[in-house]
Amino acid sequence: MSRLHQILAVVVSSLLVVLVAEGGLRLLGFGPAPTINAFDPTLGWRMKPSASIRRHTSEFDVRVATNSRGIRDDESVGYAKHPGTTRILMVGDSFTLGYTVARPDTIPDLLERALRSEGRAAEVVNGGTEGYSTDQEVLWLASEGASYSPDVVVLQMYENDIFWNSQERYLRYPKPLLLGPKRTAVEPRDATAPGGAGAGHETQGAASVSGVEVLDAALARAGKLVDPGREPWLQRHSALGALFIGLLRPQALPMTAGPNAIPTEWLVRVQDEAPGWRETQVALAAFRAAAERLHAKPLVLVIPDKAQIDPRARDAIAGVIRDPGYDPERPYRGMIERARAIGLPVVDPEKALLQAAQAAGPLYYMHDWHTTVLGNRVLASELDRALAATDFLGPPPHPSVPVEVEELPGAARALSWLLGALLIWLVLGTLYRSANPAEGVLRSYASVAALVAAMALVFAAVNSGLGLLPVWLAGAVSRLVLIALLVVIVWYLRHRIPVMAELFACFVRRGQWYTLPVLVGLLSIGGLLIVAASSPWLAPFIYTLF
């Protein structure tokens, strides 16, 4: 029986160590990333039908759910539209999907409510999928999107589309390419030519390839992508697995060569002839062809990068790129010019976003580079204004209601943090005063206030610093900080670890496995408190955990 108890003690202790590490990583935000995507042999991936995931960060807590057709929209939105209804189909990436905001605050939902408030019988379908580039969006439109019989198709673009339009793989998934002839340029068709003004085509000397030919060739290759298989179970379900597998086999973005390596997708910010422009031109031509085939009116919405609207983000990224040619406007203007060159009408919301930012503050999340609820409202308002043109829906029956500049969604979260800090100060101050009556009331509460303020400042500084960095760099930095913190904690406990290990081993040898949960909890908390007392630099970090 004693041997059995010892075996149980070893098993329980091992499980407790894993559970403590797993829980700690999840509390620090290093849990496995949820996904709603599944492999698709034509598009690379698509969202699972009738699925739901929760995205939870320090900035937002959102549930993303799909209907039975695999889009983030109502189940009642079927392929057949109601008679007398104008249907607008938005295709795009995570901005259109709105994976950082609740369903009612996505761009398609906001646009639909705006159109209906003007007296229009309009319906906006959300065809956005996280991670898609323009080529995938065009193929989705030509296949699945065609089933919705849209009257207007809005293609949403973002600067990282340019590079990924030229790639056959995005992280772990394969993806399709819209292939055109080499060394081609998209040019507008003559307004007097059959088919109308601006129907995009590519030319290479005497030979030419139309957007229709590019689209048909891509559809002919449909269904031939190879399934990469599922990620390892531990990586999908465990924070420890996600951390270690991510360190051993990181799915890093392609980087440039040289000592000052940057993501290759950023080359569009420093070079006029960066990778992906030719493929982007081909994709735009194919988009126009797909819309014409559906007898739908095409419209392009180009979303500015955060660095175009937030000067702090611009300076932070400039410090990473360190290239005198860096200009966040370069890819944005390039997309607009190329879309207009083939006769596609474009929504340019930069001015409206700048005006709203000056009046109400940031329109993008601090850590994440997607737009907030307020940013989405501005974008939806600009789309609404563009659709009121005669070439689209025409003037609305009722005057349009401009987007009101409201309090930022993060204000309530900031207020809750402030109230939490005050509560912590009062509780800790009272406890400190009762334990150290000789300190006096004023000094006791002032000392605790200084500690809480230091914790808040450290937390705010780390948040602000990471928020100015790109997502990929912020994630890498946060992991390095976590590893460095663990190393320092072990260093401060190096003289006490043998004692802790001996105490632990004693309980194991005695077979007292039922006491190990309490022992592990006490040793973990006690070790952190010892480190906090030993290092004034680490104390704010550790007290923040508590």
C-alpha cells in the first residue's frame, strides 16, 4: 500500500505541476489560439458551418459564430433573396468578418442598419473570412458568393493582401493563386470598347489575358490544394503545448534577409516595386470580371493601416523598419490607384478616419491592429455614402444619419480597471495598517498606494509598448518577457529550490499524495512572495499576478 501511495503521489504531483503551469500560462494570455477555420481544397481554408469560438483578450471579449452556410450572419440569410430587396455582399478578411467586435458592430451589420434606417429595403451579407487575401476573396465570390445573387459586391482590401496575393501558403495552410502572364500590368479598357469603361484586362505586347480568363483558369484548378492535416492535439488544446510547439516549430511570417530583417509583407511600405503588386492587379481584374458575371455592381473598400491614423503606431513601426523610404501611405495609395486604373469605384475612408480620430481618439485597438467599434462605424458610414451615388443605390428615401462620435468602447473597461485598483488599494491598505499599527494611517495607505501605482504603471507601460508593436512582434516580445521572468524567478529561488524539492520529496516518500495540492499551492505562492520581497523590480510584476 505504501508503494501504491508513493506512485499516486508522483502521479498527482506531476499533474499538479502541469496544471499550475497550464493555468498560469492561460492567465497570462498564452492559451491555445481558438480557430473556426477548416481546410478547403479550393480556398485553402474556410469557416466551419454552425460553429462558434470565443476570442478573449485584454481589449475585447467576442464570440464569433457562423450559420449553417459557414458565414458570420443570420441563419435566415439564405441564398435566395426576398423580392424587392437589394442585396449587398461584402467579401474581405478579418476586418469584414469583424472578429474583434460583436456581431452588431461588424461593418456589414452597421451598414445594413444604416441603409434600413434610410428607408431602403437592403440586406448586407457578411462574406468575410479571417486571413483571406484578395485572390481567395475573388474565388469565394465566384463560387460560394455567387449563390447569394448580390446586386452590389464590396471587396474590402488591406495592405497585407498585396504580398499574400503572391504566395502559395499562408502560415500552415496552402492557398490558391490567380495567375496572369509574366511581367504584365493591368490597364483600363477603352471606354469605347465593348463591355463598357474600365473592364480590367492585362496586356503583354500583342497578347492579352482578361480578368474572365484569369478567373476561369483559377476555377479550373479548384479543389487541388493539399490538406496540411490538423495541428497536434496539444497545440490545439493546451497552453503548454502551444508554447513549446510554437517555440520548436514557429509559424513565422516570411522575413527579409539581412541584419535588419522585417516581415516581407512590409516591403510594400518601403518599395514601389514590392512583391505582390502584379498578382494584386490580376486579382482586381478577376474581381471585376466575377462581379460582371454576377451582374452585380463592384465597389472596393480600402482600409488604412493603423500607422496612417495613429502617429504613435507610425513612429513605432518606423523604429522597427528603420528605412528612410518607409511610408505607410504607399501600399494604401497603390491599391486605390490600381483599382481605379481598371475602372473599379473605390471608397477612400482615410480622411474620415483621421477626422474621427482627432475628435474621439484611437479608432484601432492598442494591441490589435484592427478597427474598434467606432472605427467600424466610420467605415460603414463611408460605405453608406458611397452607395448613395447614382451608379449604385441612388439617394436614400430619408436623409442619412451621420456617425456620431461617441465614447470609446474601452472607456468602460478603463473605468473598471480604475475601480479595481481602488478596491485593491483599500483592502491592502487596511490589511497593512492592521499588521503594522506603528506605521500610522497616512503612511500605511500611502505606502500601499505607491505599490499599487507602481504596479499600474508597469502594467500600463508594458501594454502601451506592446500595443505600438506589430502583432507578430508583440507576441514574440511577450513570450521573451515571460521566459526571462521565469529565468529570473528561478535565479532568485536557486538557494531555496533544494529545500522546496526536499520537502516535496518527503511527502512523496510518505505517500501523502492527498496533501500535495495544498503543498504545491503553498510552495508556488510562497516562492513568488519570496522573489517579490527579494527584488523591488520584480515585485510589481508578481503582485500584478496576484
